[in-house]
Amino acid sequence: MTIQEVQHAIEAEVVPGTERSDVTILSACGADLMSDVMAFVKDQVLLMTGLINIQVIRTANLMDIQAICFVRGKKPSQDMIDMAKENDIVLMCTRLPLFLACGKLYEAGVRQGGVRKID
Amino acid sequence: MKYHYEVPGDDFSRAGNASAEMKKTLQRLGIPASVIKRTAVAMYEAEINMVVHAGGGEADITIEPNLITIEMTDHGPGIPDLAQAMQDGWSSAPDLVRELGFGAGMGLPNMKRNSDEMTIETGPDKGTKVTMKIHVPEAF
């Protein structure tokens, strides 16, 4: 799924300056705990989160996550936007809560979640 | 090749800077992407732990043709019960840390999962030294 299709599915806007047309989303992760993101996500994933701080961008960078959507109407700060630009990470914002954003994306066809089997 | 980083203990927003620098270095060296990700995650979790629990510390990374060794050393209070700390979901982090997106009790398990070998030397008031070794599949 392209970023444009993701935007349409979860009613999101891309933060100016972070646009990219070459990102493909195959799976998604909805989480506010970054250690859980690091424990479970796979490649070409969209991270959806209600957490706003610089460590969200740091986690995405270290995990090779190319796109993040902030839910519940939250907006990233300028230092977050700057770090995202530096690392070619697309930032989006939606007014949807996390549950509905995940549901709408699933309905639109993104069905893969984390990579690791949970015991 | 050896790299040394200071991990400041007083600024949560800077936690992870050393890991991000290390990631760039490994990319320049042409290390496989899967190895870079494991190294970056293991080191990042260790950095977060140092900032949250130990007031910062030091990171020393040694890169050999087939092996990356990460040594994370702090002078904090040590880990009282290591077996408990290694369990998924067990955390002693304060609420403030959870509000920042960490403290899920996945730090040490994530470090172990992303390393091929991990040893921890710790004791009350002795600080903690975590050594993680990650094998690089092909010589570069």
C-alpha cells in the first residue's frame, strides 16, 4: 500500500517536508510503548502511535521504519519533524483514535502484524 | 575498530544518540542491514536503561570482521534480581518513563533477543556492565 492509500484509509495528512512517494507499507503496528515496537515489528511497517516525543522518531530510525502516523489529533514537535526529515521518515497525523485507525487500515487491506511468535 | 561514546544521564531526549551514530558507522562499513538493526536495537535499549536506571554511562563498541561487541558500562545501583529483570514485561521503571514510551519490561529481553551472546555483570552499588556480541555472517 502506498502512503497516499494509507492517508486515504486512515484520514491522515502528511506533515509538510516529510513526503515520500517511494514507501510501500506491508504491515502495521499500533503501540505507545517503543520497547514493544522494537520487540515485535517487521519490515515495511507503518507505526501508529499516540506517543509524542523524540524517542518515537529515534525508534523508527533504528528499526528502519519509514512511516509513522500520530493518532488522536496529536502533532509532532519541530525537533521530531527535523529528525524525521534527516532520516527520510514520513510523518502523518490523523484525528482517529488508535483502535479505529488500525481497524480502517486492516479493512483497507493491510493485514500483517508483528514478526515474532508470542509464547 | 573501536568506538567510544558517553551516554549522558540527565537528558532523556539524547538517549539513543550513540546508537544512531553507531548505525550510521555500520552502514558506512557495509555491514548487512539485518545485523545493523539488531546492533542498533540492542544498544538503544541499553542506552535507555542507562539513562532511566543508572544516571548514564559509557558505550564501547569493537568491530571485528565477523563480530560486533557492544560493552555498556554504568555506575548505577546494579540490578538486584537479574532473573526477574530478564522476564518479558517485568519493569522497575517509574511511571514517568512509561509516559515517555519505555518501561514496558522489554528492554533486557530485547537486548538478549537481538544478541548472539549476552553477559551481565552487576551487583549492589557496583554498577552494571552488559556485554553483547553479535555475529556478522560474512566478512566485509
